[in-house]
Amino acid sequence: MSDVVLINITGRDRKGVDAKFTGILAEYDVNILDIGQSVIHEHISLGILAEIPNPKDFSSIFKDMLFEGHKMGLRIDIKPIDPENYEEWVHAQGKERRIITLLGRRLTAQQISTVASVIADNNLNIDSITRLTGRISLKTSQNNPRASVKLSVSGKPLNLIDMRKRFMEISQNTGIDISFHADNIYRKHRKLVVFDMDSTLIQAEVIVELAKLAGVGEQVDKITEAAMRGEMDFKESFRQRVALLKGIREEQLAKVSRDLPLTDGADLVAKTLKALGYKLGILSGGFTFVGEYLKDLLGFDYMYANDLDIKNGVVTGKVKGDIVDGEKKAVLLRQLAQKEGIVLEQTIAVGDGANDLPMISIAGLGVAFNAKPVVRKEASNAISSVGLDGLLYLLGIHDREIKQEVKQPAEYSYG
């Protein structure tokens, strides 16, 4: 009967470590059952779970590896694995798995400790931890610092609702974003990302900016805030606000679009996701004249918003067609998924307001971005500590895969 052993190799990293030690095992026709490696600050930790076909070879393997380890200045630890323990490990591979992503301007031991404690309290095991952001210099300051790690955990949570609640409390108390979602086949095969527009892709509420032009800013602002908090039916609030915009001239709209500030990271998200083959869409309760400008600027594939009614070059105070509210956004997301030939689990929805909850709740990955409290409470994933490019880390994308070039705004005319 063959022997199973666990081999741990630790110490200062150098080229050829893997080749040398797997080469020793190869001399004895050893089978590799599992292997894992990490390197932190030029120090390696290599683990190999191996099956030795001929148990008589164990002592020779041990001696050869210890000798080579001594020559390379590495510590070698080899432990026999009980057959029953090994079989239990094999049968445990069907456990539920989840990905927990920590994201912030920096990561502290306290933040990681509190998250790890919640994981342990729910009888989950951390199988691996991966750094997603680049190395941080302690001498050169960063203009836009961020730090993110991905934890892969296995097991079934004892209390999923309580776990999410505790993660939210940690997020609020320590200023770190915590994403928590299932690790399944769809996580690696998402194809469509849809964004809300106002206060998500841009740092403004367009209807508020238009209200300033019309001299009704205070009235519209109060109605907008009530709608975003979920205190008023969106369609009714929208009609009331649009009615107050009557009289704005058509040529003023293009200038509003050009003057709207993009959200930090919006261009980086668009460029990176497009390069990775994602389809991108805007599903907005705002207006098409801004949506078309952003669609062209950022290279989006789809855009749905409300169409302001204009007659004789003047806004009439009405909209053409159906109003895009929360329920309509969810319908549009389903339609886009069907058009792209994918299931909803392969979609991502990002928004900040109460009218974004319907699409956030049905998407494979729903993300609340700088969200109102009612939205943050309902969404499983949130970004508040960094810009919109924080979404890339929630998707497990490493810094080296992110497109760093920033697209500059282009001239755009409404018409």
C-alpha cells in the first residue's frame, strides 16, 4: 500500500526551487495529489501532498530532500498523513465555497482579524488568501492608494444573515468594504455589467443640475432625496421633478453633459472590462442626452434612460415613452441577458439608489456603490471606501490586469 506525505518547504525564495524538489520526487515515481505555493517578500512557502508508491522509498526521499534543503538554506518538513484523514479531506472537496474580498485605502491587522473571527465563528475555513493590489512603497506616497485581498473560504455558514450583518458592522466601524458571494461556475464567466448613471458613473444627479438652470434647484433637490431614500414612488417623483424643468433650452443640455464629473475610476472600469470581453450597459432613471454622451465617451454597448420631450428647442416638462424606474431596470437587465445569450447569474449590476435595488437583487453580483443606507442594507456587496474601479477587485482582477490608461473626455454635441 502506498504512503501519503505532506511536504512543506519554507525559506528564502530562489529560482529553481520547484524544479529541484519535484525532480527529487520524480526519481521515485511519486504522484502529486495537491500542490500550493506562495511567495511573500522573497520568502517561499511550498506545500506538496504526495503519494509514494513504494513505502520503502520514504526514508530515501526524506534524506534527499533534507540534503537539498540544507544546500539551499531551506527548511524541509515531511509528515506522514493518516489514510483515514486523507480520505476525509478528499470527500470534503464538495463543500460550499465563497469568496470574501476586503477592499480599502489600506488594510490593517485589526480589519483582517475581525473578518477572520467572523469566518471562524461561522465554522468556515480559509483555504487561501490572495493579494489583488500591487506592492505598496513606504517611501513614495500614492495619489490614490488602495489595498485589496481575496479570501477563499469553504464550508456552510452557521448563520448567513448574522454573518452579513457582522460584516456590515465591521465595514461601518473600520472603513473597509467587504464583498461576500458564492464561488461557483458563474463567478468566472460573468459577461454583462450594467451601471446606474447618476451618482454612480457620474458624481451628480443630472435632474438637480437641470433644476439649477431652471431656477428650481431647492424644490427638485428635496423631491430627489426623498425618492432616493425610498420614501416616494419613483415615477410620481420623477414626473413632479421633470415638470419643474419646463423652459430649459435644448442647447443648454449638451453643456450640462460635458460639465458633469465622471466618478473616480469609471473610465478605468470601462476600459478594463471592455478589454476583458465584458458587455457594458447603462440602466438609468436619468436622461438619454447624458446617457448617450457617456455611452460614446466610455465605449458602452447599451444605454437605456428617460427621453426628455423637447418642442421648438425647449423642454416641455414631460418625458417621451415609459419612465425607467426600478422595476423597468430589472426588466431591461433580464432582456439584455437574454439578448447576450447568458443567464442572470452571469450579470453584474451596480447602483446607489433605492430604484437600483430591483436590478441589484436579481443580478449574479449586485453591488451598492456609495449607496444610500436603504440600499447598503439590502445589498450583499458594497463599495464605499474607494472609487468605482473597486469593482475590478470584487471581480478578482489583479492590479497587473487593470488597464491604467485613462481615456480623456471627447467633444460631444447633443442632437
